[in-house]
Amino acid sequence: MTTKRILLTGASGCIGHYIAETLIQNTDYDLYLLVRNPAKIQFDYTVRPGITVLQGDMQDIEQFADLLQTIQCAILTAAAWGDPKVTFDINVVKTIRLMNLLDPAVCEQVIYFSTASILGRDNQPLKEAGEIGTDYVRSKYDCHQKLAKLAIAPKITTVFPTLVLGGDENKPYSHISGGITDVTKWAGLMRFLKVDGSFHFIHAQDIAQVVAYLVDHLPEPSDAVNGLAREWVLGNPKMTADEAIEELCDYLNLRIYFRIPLSIALANVIIKVFRLQMAAWDRFSLDYRHFTHQNPMNPSKLGLTSYCPTLSDVLRLSGVPQGRK
């Protein structure tokens, strides 16, 4: 029996590092890791046979057309942001092109990484994301809209990460984790504020656990694990902004004596008085506030042990010293 051939794009990124390490350590599959710059890989890809680093750019994905015809599982984490033209070319045009180069008769599954930012609270596409989202958000929205028309569509499992945490001395930090220590410096002030909002988060290690599960458990369109089918929002249970502040203060051993409500009305007054310029998506996000979703998936729902289920775990893993009780 031949070994399963798996392609991972974006292997040098934060999520890519965790997925690659998990698959290297826990499987004997043949792994093909697509990266633009192999020097950015911080894990040991020589630790076992069957690991091939493909140096290349998503914009030139056609050069791997022959290999793609033999891939049985494609994990697509690669994404671009910054330059609008490059963002849409990679996140939409070339991602769709890659999926079209796969052979539906050979490929068992495509695990495509979107973002929870394009979904509303009902887990359905949020029209504002496609209309006024950032270039990155709109590109992800556009790509998602095109998936159903592809020949490989029945094999696609789309995952929508919420706020992603992760990174250490051997892995790149996510955008959020890179700023956690700076946020904790404001805890002394934040403890006196009451904020209306809520969100989900998930650590990249837990994302890797879910992806590894999907690789070995091919979901069918009718397969509903905890009410979910072929589109999975990745996140821990929702947390309100107030709960986050309270847990942060408890971790740092800061007492909360009173709290002042920080209302949207007050925020709007501040914006108007100081003539602050806000992009349309930022304004929408301020008004929307509760970025929550139904049935978020995490390792615990699959019978696995979550690596980072609480905010206290986030702070500990980020190296934030715990306050003395």
C-alpha cells in the first residue's frame, strides 16, 4: 500500500509550522512543503524520510502541475496581504488554480484555510466582508464564493480560524501573539473599563490537531460532528471582552474595584470630536462587536486534549509572569 501524499502550502508561516511539525512527528505520510524561502523553516524536516521541501511561489503554482496530479490531501494555508494585486492573485486566482490542478479521482480531500472574518454569527457569509472588508478579507470572501463551482468541490473541507495565537522561539508568532505582552502592560487601566464585545480564539497547535484529525478522518457532506459538516469554524467557546479582562486581572492578581462602561456612543463622540479617520471595515467592526459563531470546533470536541483552551493558558504560553496571590 502506497503512503498518502500530502501537500502543505504556507509551511513557513505560523499555522504552517504547527501543522508540519504535527504531521512529521505523528504520521509517516509523504509530505510536500511549499515555501517561498526554505530559510524561514524553523523545524527539522530532515528528521525522517518522506519530507520534500518545494521552493516556489503560489504565483507560479503551475510549475508543480505534475506533482499536484498525484496529491491525495492538500492543506492550503498560504495567503498574502499587503499589496492588493498580489493579495487577490494569490488568495483567489492562484488558490483556485491550484485546486483545479488537483485530480478529483486521486485527491481525497482539500483542507482550505479561509478566515472566520467572512462569516456572520450564523456561520453564513457576511455580505459586508465582501463589500467593505480589507483586501485580505475580501479576497477570502471572493475565493469562498467560487469553491462550489470547482470540480474538486465535493472534496473540499473549509476551515475558518478565529483569532489565531501561537509562536515561540522555534516558530513564527501570529499577529496577535506577537503583541500580547504589550497588551498586558495596559491591564492596570483596562480593569476599570466595561466593554461590550465578544470573540473566539484558538492556538495554532490546536488548529494543527484538528487538521491532523481531518487528514485521517475524511468528512462526508452529511457527516455532522457536533452539528458541523464540511465547513468548520475553528475556535474555543466564545468569550466576552469583560470576561477576558477579568481573567487577565485574575492571572496578574489585579483587583477590580469598579468598572466604567465604554459605550459605542462614547466611542462615536471621541471619533467625531478628534476627527478620527476610520476605514469602512473598521467602522463596521466597531458597530458589529460580537464576532461569535455557532458550534466552533476545537480538539476537545473531537475527543482530543486542547493545548490552549483558556486565556490563562494563552498568557502562560506567551511568557507573561503570573501575579502573586
